[in-house]
Amino acid sequence: MPPRKPKFDPLQQSETPPEPAARKTTSALGEGQRIAKLLARAGIASRREIERMIEGGRVARDGVAITTPATVLTSLHGITVDGKAVKEPAPAKLWRFHKPAGLLTAARDFTGRETIYDHLARVAPEAPRMMPVGRLDLNTEGLLLMTNDGELKRQMELPATGVERTYRARAFGEVSQSQLEDLIHGITIEGIRYGKIDANLERRTGRNGWIEMTLTEGKNREVRRVLEHLGLKVSRLIRTRYGPFLLEGLEPGALEEVRRHDLITFRNTLK
């Protein structure tokens, strides 16, 4: 009788690829997930950041460095990041944060500027580890959603999911409603293509006006660049909505958890 082949253990690190049948079985039974996805769900960082951590030898299982983000695990038991044990993912949560202008959306700043985490440590010291969904520039204020779940963060940020963001901008200069309506077709600025933007001139006092803009991509400094391209100078920018979640009713600097029912309802709408 030929010797029996050893069973493939999805937790085992090996340079030898698993048998195709074993790979198929694991996938079919849903017994494991890639470590980058599990760590993102646990709120450690985004998948891309976790991949960099793995490349840097910062992630280990039972003391042995993991060498590939494709490693499949059934749990985070024995997994450490920078020598610290990782807890199993907590249920996904979402918070509304009214970010004031002047706070950096970053974990730290080596020039000494205050970050959102410096602020949150004061106003919500008992809050669990959380990550921002998207970013707001230093001088942009308004709704910044925070989550403890890296997969939820990724889902909400992807342009493919089509989650709308609404901003109100106070801008100086001349612009017509017709020019703003043309943005619904998208616009290319210095080689960068920006998708459709639903823009409306709310009111105008002299050469100052308030413009509301709704978009789904959220590229870096998108609102400011588009308005500057139209010859306007933005003096204030506020995000008022992200998906179904509104800034309304939240004081500057305040943090408030989204009801679980509302979060579940929203997740069910994501593509």
C-alpha cells in the first residue's frame, strides 16, 4: 500500500505549495482566510499596511515570522504584531467624529502637529482602537467616520462601492450654476480624471458663495482641486455626509457611535 499523503494544514507555513485538492477544500469549506484580511478585520491596519508589516518581519505565528500575506489562517491564535498578541476581531463598529479644522488625519506627526488621535485620546480615552474611513485634509472639517474593522474601512473607501460623500465649500470668485452642472460628466485636471460630481450653488453674497458637492471617488484634495480649476479660492470646506451618515447634530470635536442596526442595514447595501 502506498504511503498516505499528509493532510494539508492551512495554518502551517511552508515554502511548498499545498496540493490543489487541499486548496480547493479549504476554500469550499470556508475554513480559513488570508492573514492580511484577518488582521485588517481585527483593526490592526489596512490590508496594504499589513502586507508591508509582513514584508518587514513584524508579524509572526508562534514566534516564527510570517513571510507572505497569502498565509491562510482559521484564527489569530498565536499571531503577534511587533511581539504583541493579536486579539480575535471584535464585532464591527462605526463612529461619527466631527473633525475640527487643524487636526491631522494620521496616527502621528513628526513635526508636532496635533492629530485626530491626540484629540480622541482626550475626548474618548476608553474608546477601542479605530481607523479613519478615508481622510480629511488638515484644514478640512466635518464628518470623519471611524471604525475598528479594516474590511469595513476598505469597503467604504473603494470607488467601486459608490459610497457618496457630500461637502459644503465656501469659495471666493465667480462661477455659474451651468459650470457646476457640467461636473456631472466628470473632469480631467492635469492628467487626473475625476468622476461625476453633483454640484450646486447654494447661495452667494458678493463674490463669496457656498457650494454643495456630492461625489463617490474621494481622490486626494478632489473638491479643492476641482473648485480651484474653476477659478475659485476655497476658504472653508466641510464634509457633511458619508453614505447615509450625517454630520448633523454632532458638535465639533465630538465622537458618537453609530447604532448597530444602522450599521448592519448600511453594510447590506454595499456592493
